[in-house]
Amino acid sequence: MTLMILGVCAFMSLIVGIAMEGWPKGAHDGLGIVASILLVVFVTATSDYRQSLQFKDLDKEKKKITIQVTRSACRQKMSIYDLLPGDIVHLNIGDQVPADGIFVSGFSVLIDESSLTGESEPVMVNAENPFMLSGTKLQDGSCKMMVTTVGMRTQWGKLMATLSEGGDDETPLQVKLNGVATIIGKVGLFFAVVTFAVLMQGLFMSKLQEGTIWSWSGDEALKMLEFFAVAVTIVVVAVPEGLPLAVTLSLAFAMKKMMNDKALVRHLAACETMGSATSICSDKTGTLTTNHMTVVKSCICMGVKEIGNDNKASFCSDIPESAVKLLLQSIFINTGGEIVINKDGKREILGTPTEAALLEFGLSLGGDSQVERQASKLVKVEPFNSTKKRMGVVLQLPEGGLRAHTKGASEIVLAGCDKVINSNGEVVPLDEKSFNHLNDTINQFANEALRTLCLAYMELENGFSPVNAMPVSGYTCIGIVGIKDPVRPGVKESVAICRSAGITVRMVTGDNINTAKAIARECGILTDDGIAIEGPDFREKSQEEMLTLIPKIQVMARSSPMDKHTLVKQLRTTFDEVVAVTGDGTNDAPALHEADIGLAMGIAGTEVAKESADVIILDDNFSTIVTVAKWGRSVYINIQKFVQFQLTVNIVALIVNFSSACLTGSAPLTAVQLLWVNMIMDTLGALALATEPPTNELMKRSPVGRKGNFISNVMWRNILGQSFYQFMVIWYLQAKGKAMFNLDGPDSDLILNTLIFNSFVFCQVFNEISSRNMEEIDVFKGILDNYVFVVVLSCTAVFQIIIIEFLGTFASTTPLTCSQWFLSVFVGFLGMPIAAALKMIPV
């Protein structure tokens, strides 16, 4: 808007100037303003275009989803964009249906079609109701689907074609800064109106004294236009349109860099919110641990054995053959994984790391998954879900009869067992002694930070109907396996960094409490004064008990998705914390949605979890979460630096032009000069300060939290101190500048105004360097690491020299002598020691 007013002003200036002084002399002022407007528009448009390109790249990354597909009799992973009609897609709980298709085979398939139909009730899909639509999600079960339609021809595609996708909402910081910008703009408008009134009043008074109030010349019309241009330019300088630009630039820059650091930001606001995080609730498996699992210990037929590469052959010889057969049947049939031959003819295990570890164990015992699967027919499959913490299958045996297999959380499956296979391979009742032995084994494995699974089976002598749920008790325990999932390298250090940064890390896991405690100690999460609690115990607590308990909780084991949701909600509402939550399963969606920042796992995460999250951690690594927090803090601090820099320029430019207009009847800074200052301060300043990379020092300070003031006392100290210095320097030059340089003659005002303009610009150049750190005196540390900053600063200085020395007719400047140049640069440089002295004043 202000640029449009200036455009009108330039147009009128051109007409009056050419009418008065002819072409080209009379056009200089008008063309100067036009050139400045074009430069501002060009630089802003370029930076906006670059941002939009970055967002396009990120958008592409968001949509990268791979899925298991069988094509040409070969099972493989491929992008959903490469699907073709006729492909067989393998879907599991939490997957999004990638295309329209027809159900081929599967078990217990429940589809959530709310995204397409708005109906919240899930739909059962089976041979009678085989249609599956793109964009819907698998709420339960697993199945194979044949693709019939892809792309914009699907129901989802047709729906999307009728909608134009909206951009990101404004982030909380942008909303805050828009408020700041509006207030400053109003103050600027007030000053502009008063300045224009004072200048016009001066002109009228001189006309009255001369008695020429009714006769106006072209020069006087030009003068009035000049006054109007100065007033409009005060508004241009006062309205800090660079504030929202700085936020967007900083966020876009951070998003791009975070992509390189393996974090994909889905919502802009998450960048800045993560900088305020005070608490992180993290999963264990795959986030704190590597998710590369191997079976290292087992207790089959009541005998505990370590499993290494050297003793796998002797392992089978020590166990009765009937028990080995049952064990292999349980491993290969009751599984969500699959062993396939890939394109290169090599064997590949597909499925979760836990399933892969068990299948690897089964293969090492000499088992063959194809033989096991062909030998019996599946009657029912109940996939694993985190509420039941178990999975199971019912199969029809070749010799007739039905058998159920189950596996899952050791204590839950063991509680459903009443028999056990002894060392002779016989099925015997599970007495107290045997039960205690197995329970002690579970605890022993868990204390060694092993993930434990119990495998059990049951002969269904009374028959079984697929519509019924699988039994939960009456099983015979085959054995217990201990799976090692090593802690990720660097996690302990990352947790220590979080602690020093004032961020509390809590582990929330569905695993056994002893396993969770062992890994939490190894990671440095569980301390001597911390508490480890199980989900069922946490659920029973009253609100009063929770108030004292929650601040001490560091580990929550055997937690259900609702326990996680309750913990997050309590932390946010009762304790006013800014909470980040990690999740990978469909059931984590409520907690991810409730949290201030939802962090979904890129590798292990389901599509539902990713859709509920704000940030996707592409490598599933806890250290990446710390990097996100560091970038979040960097965004916040960078924008604070920029606001400090910009408010200083605003205050000085406003007061100088206003006071000068009121006292001398003319403004020292012209429209073109103020437009150049506006560009240094808005676009170039945003580029320089908003793209500072994060430092490790950021993680040594406390988080801002939910209620921190954006413009802090430290910023006000720096702004007011620096503004006072700059104002005093310019005022002194205006009052004593002519005497200092013995300026007289017709050009004395022009030289003085050029000197003031030059000094003012160099004050901003050096103030930009001082603004790199709001509290530390050493502002040069790491300056060469940020090439954008160095380039912007160098360009500003070079353009300033060109404007002063070569563009005098357009910018109303004149070349300066060496001593005048020295004074301008020295005055600017002097602002740096003054900024350093200000930083010593405690606030």
C-alpha cells in the first residue's frame, strides 16, 4: 500500500519536474523514487520466490510414501506414485490406502473412511464388501488389495481436484509480530501526518510573510510533493513489513537445513514451538534404541540359553523335536513379517524389527517359512495392537483339528497360560514353581535391557468360529525369547544436552518396566531421584496424586496410548509445559495431536502417526529431536535479533525526520534515501540475521516456555541505548556538521545531508554486526560460517559507496571527501563498543 502511494507520488513528481525543469533534469527525483520502488519490489519478490521453491521441495518430501507391493510375482518396496492398476498392495494397521482397489485377502480389516465420507464409524472390508478407497486408513487388520485406479481418477483424486490447497496458517510468532508491526505502523502514520502538517505549515507561514499566499509556482508544488513523499516514506520506514518476512525466511531456512539433518517439518509453527519445548516424551524402541534387533537369549522348555552364532546347531539338539516343531510353527505362522526373494535373488525379511529378529532366529534353527505356511491353513489372524499387547492366529492343521498361537508382552501372555512344555517336551500344568521360574527369567532378561516376548499355543478341541475373538487364557507356554535392541550411539550425550538446556526427557514405552528402567539408566534418562511407573498404576492415580507424581516421572512402562495422552495433557494444562511427543503407531495419534509438537518416526511410523505429527524424524533417531530443538531455538533468537535491529532503525529514522521537520522545516533523509534504508533494514536485514545457523551455546540456556516475552528486557536495553547514541550523533552532525567541515556555499546543505545519510547507514551496518549476539560481547564469533551475512553486509557497503559517489542526482547525494567518509564509517563503528558497553548493564 505504502509503495503504491509512493508510486503515485513519483508519477506526480515526474510530471511537475519535467514541466518545470524539462527532461532529463526535472525527472531525476521521480525516477529516483521509481528505481527505489523497483529495487525493493525485485529483492522482495526474489526472496519470496526462493522461499516458495523451498516449500515446493519440502512438499515433495512430505508426499514420499513407500509401500509393499507385489508386481511380476516379486514383492518389493515402491513409492505410492509408481503404483499401477493390477499391482497387489500389502496393507497393515495404520497404513493409508494409496489407491482405489479391491480386497483380495486379509483378516479383521477395519477401514476408517472419515477423511472421505465424514462417517466416524469404521467399515468392515471383506469378500462381501471388497471396495477400498484411496485416502482411507486401515484401523485394524492386514490385507492384500489389487489396485484398480490411481492418481486423479481415484475418489480421493476427484475430491482433491475440486479443492485448492490452502497454504500454511500463520505461526504464533507471525501473529505476535503482525501485532507489533501494526502498532509501530500506527505510530509511524501519526508521525508522518504530523511531519507533513509541520512542513506544510512552514511553507504557508513563509508564503503569508511574503504576501504571496494566492500565487503558487511550480517550485512550490514540487516542494509540497517532496513533503508528501517524506511523509509517505516515514510510513514506509515505520511499517516493519520485514517482520513477517523475517519469520518466514528464518523458518524456511531452518526447514531446509532441518531436512539435511533428517527432520521434515510438516507445519511451520513447529519450528518455533520446538524452541520453547520444556519436556520431551520419547518412545524407546527405534528412537532411543537402534531398532536392529536380534534374539540373544531364550528360555525354551524351561531351559535358559544364550544364543550366539557358534551354538545355534547345538541349540536344537538340546530341545525335544516336538518343541522345536511348535516353536518354528509359532515363529513362521504367527507373524506380521514375511521372508521374500528380492529382485537380485537374495533372501530378504520384511516386517517390523521385532518380527525380523524372530524370523531370523527361526531360519537359524533350520526352519523353512514356505513349508510351514503351506502345511496349514489360516482361519483367523488378530494383528498386534498396542492396547492388547499381543497378536495371534488360528490355523487348521493338516491332520485335522485347530490350533491357536499367540505371542506378545511376556507377563501378559504368561498370565494367560496354565500349562508349559517341560525339558522332556511334555505338556505339564504350570505350577507355582514353574511360573516363578519363568517370571524370574523375564525379569532377568529385562534387567539386561532385553525386550522379552512370550510364545504360547493352544489346541482348540471344541472348534472355533472366525467371527469369535481369540481366547485369552488356557494356553501352553512354549518359551520366552530375549531380544537385544542396542541403545543408539549419541543418545546419552543428547539426553545430557537436553538436561543442560532445561528440557526434561521422559521415556514412555509399552515394554516391560525392568527393560525400560535398564535402557533409561543407560541413556541417562532415569536418575536416582526419578520415578519409573507402569501404565496401569498411573491410570489409578487421583488428580492430587498426579500433581506430586508427574514432575518426578522419568519412565512409564507398559503404557497404553491413553496413558501417554493423559500424561501429555497433564503436562500441558496443569504444569503449563511445552511438550514434544514422539510416536510411531496409529494409536500414538491422540498423544501426537494433543502435544505442542508431535514428532512421528519416518521409518517405523505409520501414515496415521505421520499425518498427526508436526515434524517427521526421518532417521527415527533421538539425536535428531535435539537438533530440531536447537533449530527451533535458533529461529526464535534470530527473529529476536532482527526485531532488535529493525526497531532501532525505526526509532532513529522516525525521530530524526520528525524532529528535523519540526525544528528546521526540512527532513535530512529524502524519500529515495529512506527507501534504501528500508531495504537494508527489511529485506537485507532479514536475510542476514534470520539465516544465522544455530550454535551449541543455544542448548546451554533455559527454554523460553509458554509465557516468555518476545521483546525481552535485554532487547529493550540494546534498542534504547543504540537508538539514543545514533540520534545524538545525527543531531550533533545536523547542528555542528557545517562548522566541523567548514561547509558554506550553495551545496553546504546537500553535503551535510549526504554526510548524515552516510553516517546513518554505516550506523546500521555496524549495528547489524552487534545484533548477531544480544548478550555476548564477542559478536565476530562464527561470522564467516554464515556466508549470507557476509555477502549482505558487503553488498550494503558497496551499494552505499555507489549511491553516494555515482547516483547523486537520483538519491540527492553528493560525493564526499576522504575525511567525511572516515567520519561516517568511524561514527558507525563507534556504535559497536557502545553496544558492547550496553551489554554489561544488567537487566
